[in-house]
Amino acid sequence: MGEPKIEPSAGLKIHEKDLLKQPPVILNQAQRQAVEAAITEVCQVRGYHLYAKNARSNHVHVVVSASGKPEPMMRSFKSYATRKLRETGLMAVEIEPWSRHGSNPYLWSEEEIAQAVEYVLFGQDGEAFVKKQSESEG
């Protein structure tokens, strides 16, 4: 957090696009709700502490704490979400909705967790949304 962002590589972007087996998935409101329900279910079943979740149209953010490495947690979130989407008829069986990996930074302090939660819940729509929220409260 707070580090400068690296500009995307045009070559890598083209390469990644060439590897796609299908068009990118855009989640609608019902699909996003199903994904968030699946995330809550994973946390309940596995005993993870869920701080925040936010399913967007083209990506999902989760802030969670648990013992163990984040990769198995991410696989569980993807697996449960895919199952939920298919069981509810919100996604066809032949569609693979998730990328091959994802970002899973470790958060080492309460401050880092709070910053991540803030970003997941309020930082997705840009500063205008956060400013609008603070103006309506003040």
C-alpha cells in the first residue's frame, strides 16, 4: 500500500489476451451476489475471519484472516463461487469465470487490515465515492 503502481506492459497484455480461451467474464448483479454468498459460506465452513468482500463486474476482493497460505483460500473462494453460480443457473458449465491466479498480499498489522478493508468497501469507485460518503456524513 502506498507504493507507486507499475505501468502495465503492453506486450504482456497482448500475450495474456492471446491466451484467453473465452471472452472475459462480466458479472451482473445477481452473479455478484451469488459470489459474495459463496465467499461468506467458505468463511463459515473453513473458519476464516471475513473482514470485507466486494464482488465487482470483473474482479473480486476479499479481506480474510486464517492460518495457512492464501493460495488454498483463493482456490476455495473460486470453487465455491463457481459451484454457486452454476447451481443457481447464473453461469453455464462451459464458462470458466476466474483467471489462473490472483493477488494475495499478506497484511501484517491492524492498520494494513483496516486500509485493505477501506479500499475493498469504499475505494473501488474512486475518490469521488469516498468524498461523497464523507460529505454526506458531515
